[in-house]
Amino acid sequence: MAAVGTSADNALAESFNATLKREVLQNWKCFDSLLHARRDVFAWCVRYNRKRRHSWCDYLSPLEFENRTCGKLTLTA
């Protein structure tokens, strides 16, 4: 994180919130219930963190990127 007051101070949060609004909340003026809203946002967060392809990892899902790059741990003596 950058120093307080700089333009990059909360850029990560702003980017995350903008993506959430664009992909989940864009066409909803009002959800049926609080539970419905929480379920939709939670499902999106799971997809965003586990399945959605990201440019930073060569357009692989984060799970696939970890599986390809981290490999298996080896035991040391």
C-alpha cells in the first residue's frame, strides 16, 4: 500500500469495487432480500478469487496458475 493521501492509496479496493459493481450490481436497482444480495456477492467473490481469468497470471484462473507454478512440495531430509 502507498502512503496515506497518495493517489494509489486505495487503488486496489477501488478496482475491486468497480469490478464488483460492473459484473454483479450493474443491472440491479434493488435485490429481493438481503440474503439474495449476500449470496450473489459471495458467489461472485468465489468466482473472482478462484475461477475468473486474470491478466496478471497470463489469463489463467488463480487456482490453475498456482497449480502450474507452485508444483508439489518436496520433503527435505
